[in-house]
Amino acid sequence: MTGDTPALDLAIESRGLTKRFGTQAAVNSIDLAVPRGSVFGFLGPNGSGKTTSIRMLLALTQATSGTITVLGHSMPARLHEVLPQVGALVEGPAFYPFLSGAANLRRLDTADRHAPSGTRRARVQRALERVGLSHAADKKVHAYSLGMKQRLGIANALLLPRQLLVLDEPTNGLDPQGTREVRSLVRSLAAEGTTVFVSSHLLAEVEQMCTHAAVMSAGRLVAQGTLAALRQVGETRVRVRTPDAPGAIRVLSNLGLEPTIRVLDDADPVVVAPLLGTHWQPEAIVTALVADGVRIRGFAIEEPSLEERFVALTGEGFDVVQ
């Protein structure tokens, strides 16, 4: 599956992008297509080439071969025109530990020749508010948790209006509340028209946050497209939790389905059956189970998951947030 968005509508596009270290290809001829206004998940197991790809896109390292276009401009040739429109958090934030969070942001903003000094304090305050760090603005960074440092890095990327935001593992080290805040922030930025490019190996986060995704495996791009298109490859299943598993299997088999049992520790068995190629609606299945006296303690329709699709593509597991 490849991106088919017209080039004029792409925030990021690469053709044959390759990075070699000696004879080893860390990134092998990838063709990325990131639509403007999307929240784009860049997925893959650790070591699959995601961060190296991002470093090439932002001209932090030189590509061995291939072409890169960011916001309609060739990179790295138009670097000075592109980077002021891009906010980035790559490979974790680095700050002066004995300065406060606000002082760090002011220092970093001062180093940006495109940043107006007259609005600096107001912009720093606004950026800290957006990532939920107003209460810790005057606290020394050495006393910040990893999650707080991660959010401070995102605040730095938001000091000026950006057309493109690139976040490498943005929820690393965050507790569940911090993860929800980052997710909400990403959605709000996309609603304002910012394209957000998120590198991650956490499938559940990508499913909740992104509109599009690409999958890396061993340096190669093995799939990309909308999340809906990526999910279509799997199968929809009915899932019944019941103490009467034999009865449920008999009923589902009589309906022409092919049920199997999943036995969970300290819980009722779960009977699962694919719905592909059948005409049965969930209501009719429940009615048939109840009519046969099967006790139902849980019933769900399982849609195809990104986890199944990506494991099939990469042959490797992902860390999945439950």
C-alpha cells in the first residue's frame, strides 16, 4: 500500500530515500507521502530506521541517496526556508538542568533568529500552558520527571506557529494522564491545520491519535495509507464470553461460522468466530445464543487491529498500551 496523495497536498515526500553506514542500509529506498493536515504515525519496532529517517527529513544527517521534499521545498537545499516552519522533538529533549523550564525555553527562543523578542515571555507562557507545565515553569529542570522533560521538549517545538510538527516518541516516559494530554494536544494542533508527524512503536497511541500511518521494518517501508485502509486487511470477528462455551460453539457453528475457544486465566472462556463472508448481524447472533440457553457475560464485535496487521508485515512484536 503506498500513498497516492497528489504531491501538492503533501507536507513530506521522499523518493528512494536511503541511508547507509558502510555496507549496512539503515534506511533502504523509502517513498514517504505525508498529507498536509494529517496526523501521521510513523511506526515500526525499535531499530527499524524511524529515527534515522526523521534525521534525514530534517537535514540533521545526510542521505546516501534519494530526494526529500518538505512543505513543498527540496531538502536540504531549501533548509533555511523550511526549518522556521517546522517544530521538532527528536531523540528526547536536552535542557540546562539548573535553569527553570521557562528560562530554558527563553534561552532556546533567543537562539532562534526568526523569533521576535518582544513576544518571547508571552509565547513561552503560552507554550507551557499548552503542555500542562505552567505550575512548574519556575522549577529547575533537574527536578523534572522524564515525562515533564518530554512535555517541555514539545513546548519548545511550539514556541512559534508551525506548519509541521515532528515528534519522535512523544509519549515516552509519560504517565497515563500525560499521555492523554499529549494526545489531546496533537489533535488540537491538527484541527488548527498543523501537520503532525509522530514516530512511535505504541500501536494503541497511534490508533487513537493518527489519521494516516506508515510501517517500517528493517529499514524498509512496508505499508502506508489511511488507518482505515490499513485495518481493512484483517478480519472482523464476533467475541462471546460465556461459561457455556460448548453451547456457544454449537450455536455459532449452526449459523455457519467457524468458532474457536480462547481460555483465559481466572475468567470465563471466550468463543471467537470470524464474520467474513457471512450475513449475520450482531443482534441476530445474540438472539440465537440466548434462545439456546447460552449465558452471555460479554459480547463484542472485534474489528481488525493494527497490531495484527503490523506483526504480519514486520514479523516482529510491538509494545502495545492496553
